[in-house]
Amino acid sequence: MLIERFEDLEAWKEARKLTVSVYEITRAGALGKDFGLRDQMQRAAVSSMANIAEGYGRGGRIEFARFLNIAHASAIELQSHFYVAQDLEYVTAAQFKQLYAQSESVRRLIGGLINYLKNPKQK
């Protein structure tokens, strides 16, 4: 598949889905009232998605990879926040498992894209 715009990137598509999931889960219950954790989770999710797009828009492999590294780190940060939400019983074990799996998928897709960009044999 030819990538003509950031919306074509699977990593961005999955990060977008993850962001929606995070916003949905942080709107309700006790997590919705824990403004600090809620905001950090939302920011990390949006950061991952936005940095994929911004990096793509920079037009160069090195810059794109740099922004993908930031997006990757934000996905990992989000995974850490999920543990806090679970430990404080803001999310159920099933919700944690689903959110963590989504973030792991995003993290892996970003990592694959970083590896692709770092390969000098790729055009």
C-alpha cells in the first residue's frame, strides 16, 4: 500500500482508536474525577497519535523517526498510567487488559515503522 498521507499509516490509525478508548474510559466513574491521572492519560494518548502525524509531516526520515520515538515513548507512558488506574480500581481487570493490548499494538506498529526508517536499504 502506498502511503500518501499520515492517515494511511496503520500506526496512526491504531493510535487514533486507542485515543478514543482512553477518552471513553476517562470520562466515567472515579477516573473521570481524578483530574491529574485522567489528563495525563489523555495527553499521552493524544501525544502518541499527534507525533506520528507530525513526524510524517516533517518530510524526512530522520525527523520522522525522531517523532516516532516520542510517539513510542508516549505509548509506553500510557501503559504505565493504566497500571495506576488498575491499582486504584478505576478500571477493571478486563478494561486494563483491553487498553494495555491496544497500547501494545500501537507501540509495536510504531517500533516497526522506526525500524523501517532506520534501514538504509529502504527508499
